[in-house]
Amino acid sequence: MTPLERAVERGLAAGLLLSALLLLGGLFLGSESALGWGVILLMLTPVVRVLVVTLGMLIGRDFPMGAVSAFVFVVLVSGIMAAGFSTWPRALPFR
């Protein structure tokens, strides 16, 4: 397993673990805020994966694939921002 694959695996595992803890804590404690943050973190976990891959490609000097990965990252982030800011601040989980 390459260092990039290990970094991606650790990022995905950390996002999943933190999201699961927030979701379970929200369910057991009845906290809507924890549930909301758990869902947001779960949705952002694949975005972090793309960011880690992009950085890994650029550090490894694979510039064509790094550029493609960076483009995918920009598209993901711009879509999230467009969707989030259309309902800002009513959609925030920490009301």
C-alpha cells in the first residue's frame, strides 16, 4: 500500500468515525445539532478524500492527474457552496 493510499484510508476512516460518533451522540442525547453536524461531516468525507488525492498527486509531481483532481475538488466545493448559501443561515445545524 502506497503512502497516498494510506493517507486516503486514514482520512476516510477518521471522517466516518467522527461522523458516527456525532450521529450516535445526537440520537442518544436528543441533540439536533450533533445530528446535523454528523450528517454534514459524513457528506464532506468524500470531499476530503479528493483533497488528499489532489495534494498527493501534486506532491508526487503527477501534474496532469493533479490538475484533474483539483478540478474535481473545485467542482465539488462550488456545488456545496452554491447549495449551502442558497439556504444560509436557515440550513445550519447549530441553530
